[in-house]
Amino acid sequence: MAQPRRPKNPISDVLDRALETPVIVSIKGGRKFQGNLRGYDVYMNLVLDGAVELEVNQAAKRYGVMVIRGDNVVFVALS
């Protein structure tokens, strides 16, 4: 089955290149998570696999698969 087509814009271009690679996601409230980016949608909802919460750049809590709602995302960085 073909993947659904996403509208092309600069953010989706960057996220397409980041798929299946490790990323760090910062959310409102100052929390940061690291994991492999498995997917995203037009609202920038993100799916991370092997997600861990970072505290002072060290793993604090392991979550496995995690969905992060797009309106909470502050930034996404390659790690």
C-alpha cells in the first residue's frame, strides 16, 4: 500500500530526511525526549520509537513507542 501523500513544505522536507534516524524533541514545559523518528503528520504529531526522557542530557525514563502531540513541540533536532 502506498504511503499517503504529504503536502510539501520546508518542515516536511526536513522531517522526511529525519525519518528512521535518532532525534531529540523538546516540548512545552522544558521536557526533552530522544528516540528514532518513525512518523509524523501535517499537524507535526510525532511518533518516536525507543523513546527516552532526557534529564541534563542523560536518559531518565524509558517509554518505548511514544506519540507527541504537535502543538506541544518546541523543536526537533537530529541527535
